[in-house]
Amino acid sequence: MTPAQRHHSQGVSLYDIGEYQKAIEEFSQTIELEPQFAQAYASRASSYFLLKQDERAIEDYNQAIKIDPNDGYAYYWRGQAHSQLGNSAQSAKDLAKAEELGYEPD
């Protein structure tokens, strides 16, 4: 396991127990070590989303999508963040793209 993967794994563990701010720190370390780690951006975005920091979440979902344009998870959750901000047109577009990519939330 690389150092970046180790930080990401630690971030996921913290996320799973609701320690979102600490998870963000681990995901940020992951990104610093491996800037093209799309999943780290999506994971950090999800933490921001749960902390009601929708603009920051959208920025990270944008980066995840830029790195991996087929990331249905990032489209879906970016759509949810846009919805919370009242951006219904963009939200609908993102949710449709997530569905097109085959992403279904748990």
C-alpha cells in the first residue's frame, strides 16, 4: 500500500465513524501525495457535503470528474450538492449523467 493509499484508507475509516473533518485532513494528504487520485477528491467532497460545505464539495466533485469523467458517484453527489444550493437545472443534469453511467446510490 502506498502512502497515498494509506491516507485514503485512514480517511475512509474516519468518514465511516462520522469524523468528517479528520477525514478531510487524510484525504487532503492523499491528494497532496497523489494529485490524480480521483477517488480522494470524491471522498473529500463527500465529507464536505456532510458538513454542509456544498461549494467546497462541488469543487472537489468537479476535480474528481475532470480526472475520471466516468465517475457516476461524483456526478450523483455533485447533483445532490447542487440541489441543496437550489441549482435545480445543474442538479438534474448531474443526476441524469450519473444514471447514464449506471450509478445507483445505496
